[in-house]
Amino acid sequence: MSTPGPEGLPRAVQSGGHSRAKQALRAAVRAARAADGARADADRDRLPRLLDASRGHRRVAAYVSVAPEPDTTALIERLAAEGVEVLLPVLQGHRSPAWAWYAGADALRPGWHGIPEPTTPTLDADALASCTLVWVSALLAAPDGGRLGTGGGWYDRALLHAHPAATLATLVGDAELVDEVPREPWDLPVDLVVTPSRTVSTGARRP
């Protein structure tokens, strides 16, 4: 039986809830992404859908992708150019979720595991509540809003601080939108899944 960890989550969540099935799925998706020679085409096709999904939001939380993840850098740059405030994770040296505002590519530095993060002042976890759209990373997603994360449990903790009315969204490849993903009781579904060819409104969190 899991014992409570920081912020009241089970310790299994703090380590990403690593089951053998999830580990196997994560390894398979990462290998497929690394071997995919058409990633650039998929990123190009997905970008207009990401921008459409972001339209009307003035404060958006996102993350800076690293290869072979689906690209978010073009989305972040376009949103910032249109005057949207973009909030990004700060992982280096923080046990609890932390954020900072994007101030351009020149104001990014390598953070934890080389993931770029802003050099602007670091904000605490509650900063996420100011965003009306939150882009969440995923390896797989399902039409019912199920999402397989990367395994660190960071978003499980971070999303506790999102505004209840915020739209939660993720982006994956076409082959990564599957019928079903393994879910734990604490997994929060997403409202929107965007692939290069589809935008799926899941309806998962509608009252």
C-alpha cells in the first residue's frame, strides 16, 4: 500500500507510478520516436493545430521539447511573437514544481537533463493557476483523455496547482493516439489531444 508523499500524493506518483506495463510502453514509444525519420514533417503539420488550439488564450503554460519529442519550440516562439505570455517549467534544483516566464530563446539555459529553461525569475507552483491553457507532455494519449507521461510524476504534482477551468492539452504523434492507455486513480485526464492530422476534444473533464 502506498504511503503519502509530498503534497499528499502517493509515493508511487512521486516516482511516476512505474509499473512494468508503463515502463515497457515508455521504452517502446521512445525507441519509435528516435527511429522516426519523418518527425520534422509531423511537427510542421501539427503546428497549425497547436496554434488553433491556443487561440484566445493570453497566458499559456507549455514546456520546451527535446528531441525526439514532438516539437514545442515553434509553438512557444509563435505564441510569444503574438503577445501571449508563456510559462515554462524550471526543473533544475527544485523538488516542487516551479515555473518562469519565457523571454525569448536567448533567455533560455540548459536545465535538468539539458532541458532548456528560462533565466527569468523563478516562480512557485501556484503560478500555473494564472494560465488558461496548459500544454502537458505525453508519450501516448487516448480519445478519452488518458495520457501516459514520461514517468517522473512532475505533471502529477504540477497540475494540482492549475486553475480548475484551465484547458489541459497534450501533443503526440498520429500513431501515439491509441484506444486506451494505462491509468491510475490519481491520473488527471487531458481535455485536448493534438496530433499532426487530428485535434481530439476528449470531454473528459466536463461537468
